[in-house]
Amino acid sequence: MKILKKFVASMLIFIMVFSVSGFTNVFAAEDSNNYKQKSNYISVESYRDFLEERISNNQQVEDTKDVLSDFENLSSNEREKFISYINDPDLNLEILKALSENKTYVAFNNGDIVVSSNEQFDQEDSIQARSSIQSRTATASRSVSVLGLKVFEYSGEIRYKHNGSSIRSIDHANIWISRNFLPLVDFSWNDSSTYGVGSRTAHHIEYCTWSFVHEKIGLTYGSHQIEITGNVNNNTTFSVR
């Protein structure tokens, strides 16, 4: 009887171990497949398909049409160079880091890749004479261009009122990705904060996480802290850290 119990117990342990090993192998296989899928390189043809699919799915249609048109207007050699840049994991990492350098203009790879900023106030600011309250809207962007094609852009906007000495209200604030034609890099948004009423500067901050699969070091990720400000002197700043 004791021998039978030991045999049954041994069989149960064997079955449990086999089951766990089986599930582990399945998950490992799924992770491997996901890794291979994310680490695939794109070609001229697949990039063209990527753009056309975005148009058919009504995703940033006008911007995508512009990029597709500019892409087709490149010479054959330029298209191959463009794709080699998009596929290069070290270059993708350099681009993502350059976004946070906060220089107005950064160029590398002999000027083929440019990271630049644009900051401005709108021209329709209203002023309430009795209380000297000014309504201001500040907009800004930071973008990446590859061979003249704008492939990525952070944009921001903040609307606020001030009386010349302090911020009276912050009526709207937002930061978003207005262009993303980097198919091998994923972006996701996290926390945000808006503050500054009673001070001299209105602030809005959002946090974006980026990730991609590097062929040598595997999953590579980081984050950007993006901030747009507007102050009582009607100046704006836009920073990526």
C-alpha cells in the first residue's frame, strides 16, 4: 500500500512538473515570436504599405499623404538610405536622445537627420481692458526629419489668462504626438500635471515612454518629460527631457 501511495505521489509530481514546463515553454515561444515580430526590419515596400495602411485607416490622413508623396519623390538611392536610417537601432536611440537635448536645432549624419523646435503665440489674443486680463495661447513643437521628411513630432498647447503680474487661470493644456512615422518605435503616455495659477508662469507637463527592440541588446526603453510653459511676459518654452 505504501509503495502504491509513493508511486501515485511520484506520478502527480511528474505531471505537475511537466505541466509547468509545458506552460513555460509555450510562454517562452510566444515571447520569442513577439521579439522576432517587433525586431523585424522594414523595406521600402513595407514602409510604403505602412503609410498606405494608415491612409486607408484614416490615421493622420493629410500628414501621411504628405510623407508618402515626399517618400516617393526621393530617388531610389535616397529611399534605401531613408529605410536604412529607420531600421538602424543605434540611430533610433540617438534620435530619441537628441529629442531631449533641448537645442533649437540638432543635425547629424551629415545633416540627413534634423531635430528642431518651434515655439510661438497665436495672433488672436484678447485683452479685457477693464481688468487688464490678457488671454494667451502658446503653441510649440519639437520634430525629427529624415532626409527632409518629418517623421516624428511632439506638439503642445497651453491657453491661460494673466493680468501682467500673475497667472489668473489655465483654461486648456495638452501635449501630444502630432506625427509618428517611425514604425519600429512604440510610444505610450503616462502621468501629466498642470500648475502655475497665482505665479508668473503657467506649466503643463506630460510623460511619454518609448521602446523598441534593439537587435543586440534586446528591449530598449526610456521616457521623455515634455513641458510647455507660458508666462506673464507672453513668452513660451517647450522642453523635452
